[in-house]
Amino acid sequence: MRDLVPGGYLFTHAVFWTVIAMVAVGTNAVAIMLTIGLGLLVFETATRN
């Protein structure tokens, strides 16, 4: 496998996991935004008092 890919095995893994992470974040983008928003709301409410 090292000889088939220009960057070697580590390069292949880096590209593969980067693509997987981007797809995961893309499909869960709305859920992530809502979670961040709720977290900020709770944080602001807690620090206001």
C-alpha cells in the first residue's frame, strides 16, 4: 500500500479521515449549530446572575 500512493500510508489515512470528518460534520451541521446555540444560551444565563 505504501508504494501505491504518493504520500504513503499515513497520507492516505489523513485524507480518508479528513473526508469522513467533513461528511460527519456536514450531515450533522444543524444539530451541531443548535447544540452550540443552546450551550451559549445556558452559559449566558448562568453568568448573568
